[in-house]
Amino acid sequence: MPKISFLIATKNHQAVIKETLESLLNQTVDDWEAIIVNDHGNDNTATIIQEMNDRRFRYYNLPDVHGFGASCARNYAAIQAQSNILAILDSDDLAYSNRVKVTVDAFAKTPGAEVFYGNLDIWESQKNIVHERKTPVWPFSLEKLKELNFIPHSTVAIKRSLLLNNPYNPFFRIAEDYDLWSRLALQGKLFVYSAEKVLKYRLWNKNITNSKSFEDVKNYTLLVKMCRGWIPFDEKLLYQVN
């Protein structure tokens, strides 16, 4: 059994996914696997993975019966994973070489830990500029989480049993990570944080987060807070998300 399984949802990212997968080949700990799930894309990603010729890369097409979208692809990847620790990695981001070690060590050092997250760099790849994230990454606080989502999605690792019992909600095509963290936090799950940087987050012209409108992000974030009872119910908001 590998020490950690990376869950990689992808759709038509052939231009960058090889670089993402190569970042895993550069890990200081090589006992890992990557579950790559194609969310109904139609590019050459499968061929790229096949040509890399590494058994740790396991590729699947997302069956229609399991839905559509990155959340469904990650849920499907979790089912296929062999490790007890599942790490999220977007198919356009780069894992720093310490990612596996920092993540596995965090779980080992903190008995009962169920969710891990770390720090990251923002990479404007087309300008080759690396800088800090505008929103700081803080040690876990439920009160702070009620204000904003400060947990970088693509740095997170989660116990497999926890994700299988609390899958991503595919309704939240935006802020699906915030929805998941908030549900787990209210269940009292133990989040652990490392200040070490474990990821280079790519900003580019096809980046999903970069293409979302500010209003969409705001509305879905507010919807999560409303669902958790953190803000008053607003019927109008239900008609502003789609």
C-alpha cells in the first residue's frame, strides 16, 4: 500500500499535466500513487500518461453514472485509491519535492489528525513570476473559517475513510472545497497545518479559479455560510447561483 494517494481531476489539460505529474516524480519520498480521473475531456492526456510509463500513475475516465465535474472526479478517484491518506492535486499545479514527506509526517506526528493542509506559492506561469498568496494561510480556527476559506485546496490531504463518508458535493461547482471543510469542521474533525510550502499554484489563461467571476465565487461562498447557519437565510441568494 502506498503511503499517499494523489487525487487528480483533469479535463483537457494536456498542455500542463505532464509538468504536474513530473513534480510527483521529483518527490523525496517515492512511495505514492496518483489517481488521474478524466472528467469527460477529449484531449491527449491518456497518451501523455501512458508515455510516462510509471505504474504509480493510474488513469481512469469518469463514468457518466458517477456524474460530471471536478468534484465527481475526485470522489471517484477516492474510491479507486489504495492509501489511507488522500492528497488533492489540481492537474495544473506543481507539488514541491517535499510534499509527500511533509504530509505523511504531519499525520504521523499528530495522532487523530484527519485533514492536513500546508502553505503554497502563487505562480503566474506565463510571466514566470512567483509570489505569496494574497489571503494568508493560518493555523486552523473554526471562527476564522466562518469568515473566509483560508485553506488552499490543492495542498490538502484527508483520511480516505473520511472523504468516502463525506464526499464532495457536486452541486458546489464553485467553493466545493469550502463546503467540504465547513462540514468537516462542524463535525469536530481535527485539522492540522504546516507552514511549509508544499505547492506551486499555477495561474494561467485556462486556470479554472482564475476564470470564475468574482460574483460567482462570492455567491457560492455565501451559500456555504448560509447552509452552515453562519449567516441568515436569504432566499434571493438561491436564485443567484447556477
